[in-house]
Amino acid sequence: MSTAVPQSQSLRIGLVGYGEVGRILAEDLRATGATVSAYDLKLESPSTDADTMREHAVEFGVELTSSATMVATPADLVVIAVTASQTLDAARSTAAGLKPGTFVLDINSASPKAKREAADAVHAHGGRYVEGAVMTSVPPYRIRVPLLLGGPHAQAAEPLLKQLGFTPTVGSAGFGIVSATKMCRSVMIKGLEAMVIESLTAARHYGVEDAVLASLKETFPGIDWEKQAAYFFQRVIQHGRRRSEEVREVAETVRDAGLTPWSAEGTAERQAWMADLAEDGVFGQRGDADFGRSPDWRTEADRLLAQLAKPKLS
């Protein structure tokens, strides 16, 4: 099989998943001259999210299709970026439309077991599955976010991905290793988000938040806790559902190692709880420009406390 990398202008890239990450990738891929098509499950039902996707696609010249299979059919590379719970379904749908030899880069936050099953589905249809682990938040880095690659096709895919603007590092020729790296990291990162929200909201209730923050600053002087807390609240309000699904995959990863995932399970519950409140409008209306973007975490903590103080319906 040829290892020559075509010019970006002649490449057709398919995106399965057109949420925040998918749209960022679409913008940066279109900037290279590549042709980009995309599919997202939310496009099948009327919603604010679907409207946002369609408007974005028109603005950046992205072709929206009616299925993951249709996205895959003409593609030289397919990038799957869906919620964790949809990882295997997305891989199977993508696989059904693949040309032989097409790379499928799966950057979902899913367990090693789920990644191996996704790889089997892609390989059964002649595709070349590449396990991807995104190692930090995408928005600050965009397409250049640190990306670990895994699997037997990772080395072959690396030049193409670099040409398109990604910054990949081959982590392992086997499946499950880079995902395990991502999952174990998420025990800490997503757990820290949940702990900060729980700790500071409770501290706000008791009026001791300044003392708590001062103590944290003394113990961890390298962290701007005010700024970090605001960022954690913002990200969980905006993406708590996706995060809760990821952490359930994290819990499975921990369980497969023989440990009871007490921390991960608690984190998943807190993230899902925040997602429920966001859907109920506690933090404003999703789609508004300032939704989940308060620069002061206290604003969102006060909204939480006000909601908790409301009488419960019997």
C-alpha cells in the first residue's frame, strides 16, 4: 500500500460528530483546502444544536450528510468525535461505508475495550483503524491539541495527520494503551472538576470560600484557583453530559483493572447532575452567547444554591 501523502487540497475528510470538537476540526481542516463532510446524530431531530451545526456548515463550506456511512464513502480519512456512549455505534456505521485502506481516527474518550471492539468493526470492512487519545482540552489548541496514536496503523497515519495540522505522537502499536492513558488521566482531571464544584459550592453556602481558596493557594501555589474554578464550572455546565459519559467509560477502565471505581463513579454522577441542571435552564439558556461562560465561579455556584433551596415537590 502506498505511503505517499496526497496534497491537502485533494483530500476528502469525513467527520462523524459535529459538536464543539468536530466543528473546530472542520474549520482548521477547511483552512488547509481539504474537502470536509460531516454527520451528527443530532441533525436527525429539530433542535438548537442542529440549527447551530447547519449554520456552521454553511459558513465554512462543510457538506452535511444523512449518515456516518455516507460520510465514510468518499473519504480518505474519517475522524470520529462523538460522545463516549456512541463510540461503538459510530464505528460500526462508519465502517459500513469505507473504501479499503481508509484511515479511521477515533478520538472518542472511550475505554480500551470499546476501542478494541471499534477497531474490529473497522477492520472487518477493510478500513485502517487508528486509536486516538486527546490529552487535554481541544479549544485552546484546536487541531494541534496533543494527540496520542495507537494501533498497528498509527505509524502509517502519522504523516497524513501532521500534514493536516494535527500534532500526533505514536504511543503504541497495540490497541488500548493510549486509551488507558487517557482514561487514567481523566480519573484526575474530570474528578478535579467535580471536586472543585462540590467543594466551592458548599464553601459558598457556609461563607468560607475565601478561606478555602487561600488554603488551596498555599498548598498548590502554582494554580490560579479563581481562574481554574471559573474554567471548571464553565466546561462542566457546557459539556457535563459528554463528560459524564466519558467518566462512565473511565469507571469501566478502572473496574477492568480490578479496582472498584468509587472516585470515577462519583465524578460521573456529579457531572451528570450538572448536565441535568443545565438542561433545566438553571444556568441560563443553552445557545445564548453567555451560557456557561461566567468569569466568576460564584455566579454559577449561587445559581446552584438557589436551585437547591427551592422547595421539593412531593
